Amino acid sequence: MNVSVIICTNNPRLDYLSRVLEALRQQSLPADEWELLLVDNASHVPLERSCDLTWHPQARCIVENELGASHARWRAIRETQTGIRVFVDDDNLLHPDYLATAVRLLGAHPWLGAIGGQTLPEYEVPPPGWLTRYERVLAIRRFKKARWSNAADDWQSQPWGAGMVVRKSVCDIYDANLSKSPERRALGRKGSVLGSAEDIDLILGCLDVGLGFGTFPELVVTHLIPERRMTEASVAAITRAMVTSNLLLSHLRGEPTNLSERPSVYTHLRGFYHFLRMNSTDRRFAAAVEAGQQDFQGMLKSRNLPRTQ
């Protein structure tokens, strides 16, 4: 057994989690060739009481009481010694051949430290028309060709959190980074606080150990999206948090944060003119991006954040 499937969750929708587990139960890779680790991240009702894992011969549920996505993943990484770890969110359905395909692809590409694939939506209700342009904020991803890279800014080659497959050496460097950097442990969601970039922090560890990362269309995840996340207010809030988190991660890694200098009066007026020409939805999301940048600048001023790389 050299594969661990890891689900980190806090107060999940149990109907969604049940479907996640059933999709794992239907994997073509025999269950005795992988272990299942469910990390209960301080849920109000302990998941051990409500989740049946008896169908899997190598399944266990552990509790991580320190709230936060980074803390849950960190605990999971320290709980297993397998060579390949597959991270599955509590609203991700892996297609039946996902695990077998992931093992095959990593074997065929030894220079890659992490891989991922497509994430297709299953909406709880029909989505509004505007959402198509902003699906990426909800981690929806479609593509037809495989690609890989060792460039930190090649986001098209970077796996995303849903279904990311990561080698042990990359997880080990992530473990080391979190051990010495409390600021990095703050990345990711924490209860109702929207945050992100903890998955990117993990993936960029590939570069720290001399490996690349890649995306392959044959790896497919279905992302279950509830109605409450399909509003402009929700997607704009996620956008704002993503901008802040990604800038924070870049800063912590010692990379450019790409914040422009204060614009001249002419540039500011011209930008405002184009802002007014947008429709109301686009204006809302442009404002969310700007707010996320301002949130990051506020962090720099108030926390004196170090660079850890």
C-alpha cells in the first residue's frame, strides 16, 4: 500500500460527504492498495459517529482540534508515510478510475511532484447566467491537453486543491515550512473565515525539491456546489479572500506581489471610466479584487510579516 486518500473537513454537509465516500468506494483501484484518512477538523458533531468507514479495510478517522484547512492538512501529512497522497475535499466526487489513473501518471512522470486534473460542476440548482464567467472562483476547471511546468507563475500547470495528488517528498517540505512559519498556517479557510492558497503553498513545494507539477485531463473530479455559494455576494467574497491569500503566499515565499504603484490622477480617472462601463456584476468583482489587494496591504502594515523563503 503506497497511496493515502485524505479528506479534511469541518462541519460538512453529510449528504455531500456520503457521496464523496461512495465515489471512493467505487474506485477501480482495489481498496487494499490504498488507505483512507478522514480528518475531522473540530466539527460540532464528531464525524466518527455519523460516517461509516467500515467498507474500507484501511480507513480511520482522526480529530484535529486546531481549526483551519492548513492545520487539518498538516495533521494528515504527519499521520501517514505513504509515497502518494490524494487530497479530496468534502464536496469532491472522484471519477471511478481516478486513483488508478493518478498512480499510473505519477509512475510515468517521475519528474513531477504533484498532479491534478479537471474539476466539473454539479450545481444544486440551475446556475445564474453570470456565473459562467466566474466559475474559476468556485474551482471549476476544464481543459483538453496535459501540461506540466516548473515555473511558479504557470498556474495552468498547477494542480488545484480538489483531487490534487502529491508525492511524499513534497508533503515533507510542506511539513517543514509549516513547522517554522506560523504565518503559513494561517492560509486556507478557518471556519467561516474565507481564505485560500494553502493548496498552492503545498504544490509550490515541488519547486523546492527540484520537481515540477502538471495537470492531466483524464483526471476528473465532480465538484458539488450548493445553492448558497452561487450568489454574487458569496463569489465576490471568495474572490476577495483569494486575492489576499495569494498575495500573502507570494510575500511569504519571497516572490513579487505585483502591486502597482499609486496611479497618477489621469490613470486613476481612466480606470474609473472603464469601471463605470462594466455591468454591475463585473463592477462588483473588480471591486472585490481591489478590496483583496487593500486587505493584503493592511496585513503588511499591521503585522510586519516576514518572508520565509
